[in-house]
Amino acid sequence: MKNLYLLAFFLFITYPALAQLNDLYKIPEPGLKKKLADSHDDHERIRIQVAIGRSMLYRSGDMRKTIDSAMMMGIRIENDSRRLNYNYGIINGMVIRTLCFYHQGKKAQGIKLAQQTMNLAQSVKDNNGLAEAYIALGDQYSMSDPANVLAKAELYLKATDIFRKEHNFARLAPTLEAVAELYFLENKKIEAIKLLFEALSVNKVLGNNGVQGIYWLIARTSNGLGDYPDAVKYNLLAINTSKAVGDSTLKLCSIYHNMATTYINMEDYRQALPYSLKAMAIAKRYKNHDYISTVAFALAAIYTRINKFELALPHLNQMQITAGDDNDRLAVNAGFLINLAFVKQYTKAEKYAENLREALAKRSPEDFNVFEVCYTFLANYYVDSHQVDKASRYVKLFSTLPKSARTPITERGIERVSYRIDSIKGNFRSAFQHFQNFKRLIDADQNVAKDYQISLLQIENDTEMKNEQIEALNKESLVKDIILKRNNLIQKVIIAGALMLAIITALIYSRYRLKQRSNTLLMQQKSEIDQQNVELQLLVNDKNELIGDKDVLLKEKDGLLLDKDVLLKDKDLLIKEVNHRVKNNLQIVMSLLQSQSGYLKDKQAQDAILEGQNRVQSIALIHDQLFHSDNATEVDLLVYIGELVHCLNYSINKGSHKVEIGFDIDPIMLDVSQAIPMGIILNEAVTNALKYAFPGDNTGKIWISVKECRQIITIRIRDNGSGLPPDFTLEKVNSLGMTLIKGLAGQLDGTFEIIDNNGVNITIEFPMSIPEAALAVA
């Protein structure tokens, strides 16, 4: 009997829930308005205005002022776009106006404008615009007529097919939700669930977390099929997701209301009460009449069934005061009737039973759904009040309705009423037959619920497998992309290295040939001098002339020595040029990495590219310093570390001053063979400190110390941040940065230590190598 009185929910839940079919905007409206103020490109401004117009419609809650503002926005978009001959803006401006006509109840104008939009989109071959026009046209059809629901579904399906072909996943996801909603109303619940899980997958690919509406639709479908555990599960997912994304719109009202009706169907009214109260608070905040009436109906039923009928009456009276049409008045009379009958106040209930009979007399004979529910209400009321003949009359009227118009729950209710009527009349054989039919229908409903549970599990499993496949493909694509980039980088480094090796080899060979020529020339000169000395002994008279010749030869020898110094200087200039070109090539690598990051949406991939940029930059700074320095083989650590840390802080914190960085660095000239691995170690340690030591808006300080004592260099990087994780061990850590630090410390024949002491402390020690030039002097 209790469940029979709750049939009204299925009559009044559907319409308000459809006030928001699609999530029409992703960016918050204030952000869109700020972006509009900053934009100076006409086409971009129109695109932003389209997003604002859709956002206004989404949050309107049928408030006239907001809808009028959206209409003005649509007109402005269309006029500006026609001036620019911008078809996207013209079509979307017309779509916004069409949706405004829907909210204003101007169906004829909405249909006419939607058809004009479709014709324009087809003429300019704008498939996405055509899909939007299909949706706008579909919105003009009422949900109360099954034929209209079918027409609406066909239009939405056309839009869905277009969005799939155009790979417009951002619009495909909400349209799938809309089609699923229509399938639900057409009793195609399994098909609806499949579309909803497809929508979940699309949203996951898009990285969109605002999927509370999809969870709500799955929960409502589960509720309607008697699968209450899954209904509670997905309702909770919808509530938690709404909180996570900050959704407090009317959609959240529908979610809370659906959770309440689930507990009502489970006859757990005390659990239903807090959710129904939350739904009412949201409905009143938006002043939405349909939502307020729907939730008030539920609250009245809940209070009545927890023996607080006095709290149910204000909600029923509120429904009566605000009733605006025949449907509202029908709901009010049904609400009073079932609640008064429940508390056995049959005399007062009689007035509302009579009102209900009079209202039914005015309804269209084709309005089967209304007759189905109301006949069941009246039959139950009359058998409860011991008016058996009147109860029998409404049982017979129910039997005249077409089979297609009867739901399992009303069929079950009528069989139970028939069982009670025959029992009262003493017709026990017929009563037993009706009782068996009643039990058979219950078993059938349970079987439907079980079949649905099995189907839902299968759909969930299939969706999870597809998601895993998509995830695997994404990861495989990402790995291939990383490998390709790494191979390209290695190829470029090898080419640059080979070029440098070729230049150095050519330089060495050139020096060798020059030395050979110089030695040959000197030997020739020596031979000539010897010959001249002999001649001097023989030709004493020509002594002065020979001495002059000897002076000339000595001057030529000095000139050759000067040429040798010039060649050495040329060598230094060549090495500097090599350093300059290596630095430029590394800058190109960094630019390529930065450009690639702009095409990636995955945050983890972008972070990985940023870390790669910083590592390449640590090497590029060394070659830059070698280029600008007179010393082509040694790096000034004081200058190098200052530049490196400044670049890292700007790259990670965008120049923010939330982290103070202190230096204590000895004046050390380090050989380039040790400077490169040391620079990468410093890059990894400082990067980790900047990224993880001060989460959120926390401030702090990082100290960098580099000391040299007895040819041992000690580097310390410490911070006063959040420290290491509680379960951190150096042996178990599996990050690329820590692996690089350990490996490069070993390459330097050094030691590496990391401890947690009011922040992270990293110490690296390694012996300082002596440059070859110094060894040669020694």
C-alpha cells in the first residue's frame, strides 16, 4: 500500500529534471567576461560571447531577466557576425535565440528560427552548426507527449552522429546525456545506460571531471528499475562529484531529489528526509516553481510516513497556493488524497477525491498516463475507506486502459486492490487469483531488477575494458612520442658531436701539418746557415754581407714563431665558436621542447618536457659561459650556479618571490668535464626543492653552498620546506631525478647523501680534477 501512494513521484519527477540537458559551458562566466574584456580580436570576441550566452541559459533556471539578457546577447552576436560575415557567430547567435524562445514558451517562433538556422548551416556546410540547430529544434518539443519525445530523440541522434563524425567530443558528451534521457522516457533503459557510460568515457578522454549529471541519470535509471543499491551508489557519486567541481546549480537539486526518491522506494523515509530538504533549499534559491512543487510533493509524503503529518501540510498548502495550471492542480489533489488517506482522515480526503474525479473528467481521453496513476490512487483510497463499489469501478476503468499505458507498478497496485476487494466480498477464489498475480508481478519486477543489475555490471566491465584500452593506447602513444623525441634529440646530439669531433680533428691535423711545414722550413734555414758559415770561412771579404743575410734569416725565423702564436689564438677562437654553436643548438632543442609542450594536454607530459628543458638548459649555460670566458676549458661556479638557479626559479615559479634562495659559493674554476654532471645534479636537486618543498602558497628558503677544501668539492642544497615523505627511502625511490643524482655522483667518483632535518638536506662530495694545462705546467 505504501508504495502505491508514492506513484505520484513517477508522474512529477520527469519534467523539472529536464530543465538542463546539457553542460553548455566549461569556463566559469566571470572568467569568460574577463577574457572578453582583454580580447581585441573580433572573431575571438564573438566566440567568447557565444560561451557567455550559453552560460547564461545554463544558469537561468527559467528566470525571465536572465533569459532576456541571453536573448540580447544572441541578437548582438548575430548582428556583429553578419557584419564580419562570420558564419560560426551567425549560426550560434541564432541557436541562442532559439533556446531563449524555448525558455520563454514561444514554441512556434523557436521552431521557425531553428529551421532557418538548419538551412543556413547546410548552405555554408557547417556540420557542427547544423548539429546545434538540430538540438535547438529538439528543445522546442514538449516532454509530456510521447510523440514529441520520439521526435526530440531523432533530432538529438542526428546531432550525435554529426559530433561523432566531426570528432567534436566536447559537444558529443552532453548530447549523449540528452539522448540517454530521452531513451529513459521511451523505456529504452539499457540503451540509455550504454550511452551514459559512453558519455563517461568521452568525458574522461577530455579530462572533464564534471560528470555528476551522468551519474545522476544512471542512478535515476537504476531507481526506476528497482535496482536501489546501484541507485544509491551512483547518486553518491553524483553528489561527491558535484561537490568536487563546485556545482550548486539546479542539477544538484535533481540529484538530491533522486536520492530521496530512492530511499522512499526502499521505504527508508528517515534517510530520504535530509536529501529532500537539501533539494528544496536549492529549488527555493533558484525560485523554480516546477522544482519546488516536485520536491514539496516528496517532502509531504516523507513527513506523513514518519508520523509528522503536521509538517507535511505546509508543503501541500504551498503546492496549492502556487498551482498555476491543470497539471499543478492535479498534483495538489493527488498529494492531499494520498497523504490524508495514509493518516486515515477519510472525511477530509473525500473532498480531494471528488476534485480528482472532476479534473479527470476534463482530461483528454488520450492522456493515458494521468488516468493510469489517478485510477490507482482512487481505487486504493476507496478500498481503504471501505467504499468497495467505488473501488471496483476504478479497477474496471483501469482495465479499459491500453496495455501499453500501464506500468508494472500500477498493474501490481491494481491486482492488490482487486485482492482486497474480493476478500472483503468473500470471493476468496478470485481473491487468491489476484494475490497470485500480485506476487507474480513482484517476482517479474525483481527479475527485471536482477537482469538490469547484470546488464549494468556487464556495461561497467565493458566500459572499464575500453577505458583501459584507451589508456593503454594513450600511454603507448605517449611512450612512442617520448622515444621519438629522445631519438631525435640523441640524433641531433650525435650529429653535433660528430661535427665538433670533425672540427677538432681538422684543427689538430692542421696544427700537425703546420708544425711539419715549420720544421721543414727551419731545417732548410739551418742548412742554409751552415752553408753560409762555410762560405764565410772561405769568403772573409764578404763577411758584412753574409752577416746581413744571417740577420734577415733570423728575422724570418722570428716571424715564423709569431705565426705560431697567431695559430694558437685562432685555435682558442675556434673552440669558442664551437661552444657558441653547441649552446645555440641546445637552445633550439629547448625551443622545440617548449613548442611540443603547447600541443600536449596531459599535465604530467608537460611537466616531463619542462624538466627536460631545464636539464638541457643546465648544459647550455656551461657552453654559454665558456663562449664568453677567456678560459675555454674551465667554468666559474659562482657565475654559473647563479644563472642556473635564476632560470629554474623563473621556469617553475614564473618569477614569484615566494621562495628565497641563498648562496654561499667559493670562487672555484671547475673543469668542464666535471661542470656538466655537477650542473645536472644541481638542476635536479633545486628543481625538486622548488616544486615540492613549498606546496600551495607556502613560502620558504633554499640554501645552496659550494665549498672546496684540499681538492674536495662539497655541494649542499637544503630547504626549510615540508621535508621527505614518511615512507621515503633512498633504496626504494624510483624517480628519474633521484636516479640522475645518484648516477652522476658516482660518475664524479663522489658520494651522495639525503636526509630530512626540518626540510630536505642533500650533500654531494667529489674530488676536483686538475686541468690538463695545469698538469703540463707542473
